[in-house]
Amino acid sequence: MALSYKARRRLSLLILIVALPLYIVVAVTLVGLIDRPPFLLELAIYIGLGVIWAFPLKAVFKGVGQADPDARDE
């Protein structure tokens, strides 16, 4: 089942405004639970976590910045 353009726009906005900040808080909290790793390892963890969230959501964000393909040309 493919999402419509409007549904993808709304879902991407919800993800960016609600889910991503929640993900950041959870990631920082989980990394903070362990003893502070060396700086480069900590940096690699944050970079990895910063990139990993986008892969499962790639289909939602694809084409959202484009004009609505279903809109009628007037």
C-alpha cells in the first residue's frame, strides 16, 4: 500500500517534529548510561545513530520536497 503525497508530507512532518527529537533524547540517554567512551568512539556512535534513523524512513521522505504530482495544473 503506497502512501499518498499528502500522507507522506504529514507523516514526514510528524517524524521530524515529534519522533526525531524523541529519538535524540533516547540516544543521548542510552549513550550516557555507559561510562563515557573515548571522544572518537563517542563521535562515531553519534554519527552512526544520526544516520541510521533515516534509512528505514527513506520511502516516507522521498519526493516530499517536490510539487504535488496529483495536483491539477491550472
